[in-house]
Amino acid sequence: MKIENDILIPELARLLSEGKEVRFTPSGVSMRPFIEGDKDSVILAPLNRAPQRGDILLAQVQTLCGRTTYVLHRLIRVEGEQLTLMGDGNLAGTETCLPADVIGIVTRIESPKGRRKPLTRGYIWYILRPVRKWLLKIYRHSILIWNYSS
């Protein structure tokens, strides 16, 4: 059952504000290859420290048209109070937010078979942006089919 973000995220935020960890299955492909939407689950915890480059954060951001939305993306840059996020599967485009907009931090990623996936810092992947297009194509056509086929 899919729950809309406008209902799900405030409930996740409430549980995290009580100091609890939460598990959910994110949707979308913006965090490929590290998180496969609608398949992998993530465990979120409250962010009890300063965010660091490489963290995967659930945050509230403003779109270019001024609409509020939520993203589960990697922190790629910290400039003063401004945090810049980018999905691992995105070839371009970033979002910015403030630490107060961060809802939680990913502490674990699990495949549908219960296998823990590494919480890589993603720095090398970020550097590989110029060739991500081809690496993601290889991933979609080989590794993804092998890992998630029935």
C-alpha cells in the first residue's frame, strides 16, 4: 500500500521527534544505485549531530516554483547553514535546505531480501557525475535485473 508523502512524512517526523527510528520504503529512482525505490527499505533516525557531506537525509525543500516537497537525497555540500542535496541517480540538479528542514538521517539500507546495503559516503560516486549516465545504464540493464528478479 502506498501512502502519500503529505500523510507519511509528517508521521515519520513525529516519530523521529520522539527519538524513535522508523523504517519505510522510499519511491522513485533518484537514489539509484544505492537505494532502489519501491524495493529497498531505509531506517531513519533523528539527526542528533551536524550533518556531514555524504549523509543521506530526508528533508523538506522548496521547488523552483515555490512548492514544498520532500526528498531523500545525499548531502553533497555544506556552506554555512545551507545544505545542498543531490540524488545519487540524478545527473544534474540539486536542492538546498537548512538544518532545521532535515527530518531524519538514513542509518541503514536493506534490500527486499533483508541484506544490508553499504552506507557509502558517496564521494567517489559524486565525482563520477560525468560518467554516471553510462554507469546507471549498465546498472539498470544488468545488476538491477540480477538483484531484484524473482
